[in-house]
Amino acid sequence: MAQSESSSGLPRRQILITMACAMTGLFLAALDQTVVGTAMPRIIADLGGFDRYTWVTTAYLVASTITVPIVGRLSDIFGRKWFYLVGLIIFMIGSFAAGTATSMNQLIAFRAFQGLGGGVLMSLVFVIVGDLYAPAERGKIQGVIAAVFGMSSVIGPTLGGFITDTLSWNWIFYINLPISIPLIIAMTRFFPRIEPQPMDRTIDVLGVITLIATVVPLMLALSIAGDSGWTSSQVIILFAVAATAVAAFIFVEMRTPNPIMPLHIYTNPILAVTILATFVTGFGMFGAIIFIPLFFQGVLGASATSSGSFLTPMMLGTVIGASISGQVVSRLGSYRWPGLFGVTMMSIGLFLLSTTSEATTYPIAISFIVLLGFGLGFTFPSFTIAAQNAVEHRFLGIATSTVQFYRTIGGALGLALLGSLMANRFRANLSDSLPSEVRESISGDEIAELANNPAAMVNPEVLNGIVANLGLADGATSAMLDGLRTALASSLSSVFLATFFILVTAIVIVLFLRDVPLRSASGRGGPPPTAGE
């Protein structure tokens, strides 16, 4: 093979430029899932709408999640290039519109539109690797892509705060424009037009509708369950709609000749195990990203800005883990053992985090999250390559995007369940954690108010307001704060321990993941190798 060509037969320069652009698009799309969080106080101050605080992030997450499996499948049928370019253009237009929003409702709508484009970018970048590289070569590049994804997810909050403080909140959206325009030009020029295999090109409209009707209420229910409660009428109705829609979706997909999500992919044992393992690790991944800053800020007393920066070591661990994992998969020709190592390291990291308390030092806590991030990084390329190597090339898009889809669903479920667990444990622990002199100085209703405000530990304005209303002496106030930290530390310990037990199930799941030889060609011409023991 000529040095200037890859295993796909395309010029290596064209492949490198295409991948660099695709990874930049992934970085922007993944970044926009988390970059808004630290800018929200400034956005609320300008636009109002505090009651819709979480919807700015939820709208983007829901839209991007539902787009992933749909575009993954349609790209199998019609090709990747124009889907990617349209997605990039939608993302750019949505970014500009979000930056110009003059009301909270406008911002939510524009974020949903932006999320449609972001879902395309996140879905197709991993699929593009499958088009351009043989499975035996994908490990290295998948490791780099996974590192980019992990890095963007972690640095989003810090970067959002920096841009907001330096420029304005509008620029967290405008900054995408000068990057997106050159990407569109470069991808139009260099993105190879790889024709899909001949197949029925009828679009499964009913499948798309029922899939959307399943995912949207499910994601909304999971997003609001932590605040409204799992038994609230709103949450119950949303879950009921999702359950009805998924039954209709399965009914449609079993009877359509060209389904948007072929159900037979779930009968592939390697893909089924990979999806399940990814779902569980997504549970742990999103939980860690949300609750680790809360531990540093609420328990150890770090500032709001520095608490976000403490995720940087975890990000570096993820980048290093993903890069090493990609190399290991390519050199060993195995995705099972790197995946097993990754979930084991994640489990150990979370168990160690469950032993922390208000007396834990910064270096000890950081070492635990580095271990967690390192294990997380190892899982990214391993599971993606396992899914891609298990299916024929004509199902590459839907197999890859389904893995991403279930990682996000697992993360949403994890946040909802772990958030509820943290709040319940905080309420249960608070009364015992408060010193007797504090309990004697305030009423039961006031203790209940404290118990229902764990956010006070990370919001100085809320905390100062509560303290002022209680009218405690300086000594009693200090004792109360110590009690709050103790209660929060105990509740977070319960969260990390619960996540540890969930990830132990992932270890068991990955033990059932069978290795099959990684193909040395791109695979567009034939079926995958037969799964063996």
C-alpha cells in the first residue's frame, strides 16, 4: 500500500483533514452540552425566566439525543457527507440565533434547534471513522476522538464561565461561528463521498415519529424527576407517554421493511453486550461530572470557579486513558480486555470517592478522580470498536449511534436517580449532623428548610439568606455550616457508593463481551467475522 493512501484507498491527506474537521465539530457540539451551565446566572439576569432555568440545557440535550440514532441510520441509507454538512449548518444557525435571543423562551427554542445540529455532529464523527479506517486501525483514532469528547464535556463549565466573564454570555454561542464557517468550507472540499451499499431507501416515517415520541417524554421525565419527584403527576404522565410510544415503536419496527432502528441488531450478542455496558458506564460518567464539583465546593469549601477546575485532572485522566486504550486495542486486536480494565478502574475510583469526607485533602480527592477519569477514557474506544466490528458496514451508522444514544440515556437516568438519592440522604442526615446547640436554636420547620436546600452549600447568596433568617450567633452559625458539610459529605458518599455498585454490574456485563478478530479492511464489501469464543 502506498504511503500516501490508507486502507480505504483514499489519499491520507484527505483523510487527515476530514478527521481534523470532524473532531473539531464534535468538540463544539459536545462542549455546548455543558458550556451554558456557568453562564446561566448572567442569562437569567438579562432575560429573566428563572422558572425555566434548566430548560436551556435540557432542550439541547433532548434534541441532540433524539437526532443521534435517526441520523445514524439515515446516513447508512443515503451517505454521510451531506447529512454532516447540513448538521453543521443547523448547528451554526442555531448558535447565532441563541446568541441573539431576547427572551428565555426564544433561547430555549434556539437551543433545541442548535441541538439538532449538534446531534448530527456527535453521531457521525464516530461513524466516519468506520468509513475511513479498518477496524484494526480504528483504535488509535477512536482514542483521540474519545479524548476530544471527554475533554469538551469536562472543560465546558469552566470555559463557559471564562467567556461570560471576559466577553458576555452571548459569546458562548457566537464563538461557534468563526469556527463553523471554515469547517463547512473544508468539509465541502475534503469530505469523501462514499456511496452507501444499494438498499431500500424508503424512509421509515412512522418509526421516526414513534422514536421521537418515546425519547422526548422519557428525557423530559428524567430531567425533571429530581426536582418534581418521581411520583409527581407530570413525571408519571411523561413516563406513561414514553411507555406507550415505545410499544408503538416496536410494533412499527417489526413490520416495516426498512426500519429506522432495525431490531435485529439487538440480537447480535456482541452489540447487545456493548450497548448494555455503555448504558451503565454512562450512568457513572455523567454522575461523576455533576457530583464531583459539588463535593469540592460544598464539602471541601472550594470556590465555585475552582470547583469546576478540579474536573481538569479527571479530564486529563480521560484523555490519557482514551489515547492508551486506542493504542492497546489496535496492538492487541482486542476490545474486551481494555473495556474490562476501564470499567474496573472506574469502579475502584468511585469506591474510593465513597470513602471521602469533609476531612479528605485535595490531593487525595484529586487522585481518586484521576483514576476514575483514566478508567472512563479506556472504555470509549473499546466499546465503539466492539460495536462497529460486530456488524456489517451497511449497519455501521445505526450500530455506532445506538451506542452513543444509550450512553446518553444512561447518563440522564443516572443523574435523575443519583440526584434524588443525594437529596433524600441529605434530608435524612441533616438533623443528626447538626450540633445540639443548633438544633435547640432553630425550629423543626427551619431544619426542614435547610434539608430541602442542599444547593445552599454551593450558592453563597442562598446560604447567607438562610443564615440571616435564622439569626444565629457566630459560633452557632459556624457549627451549623460544619453540620451541613457533614450531611452533604455523607449524602455524596452514598451517591458514589451506589454508583460503584452499578459499575460493578458493568464489570460482570463486559465479562460476557466476546472478542472477534478486527478486520484489516474497511469492511464496506462484506459481513463481519463470525463471533467466536
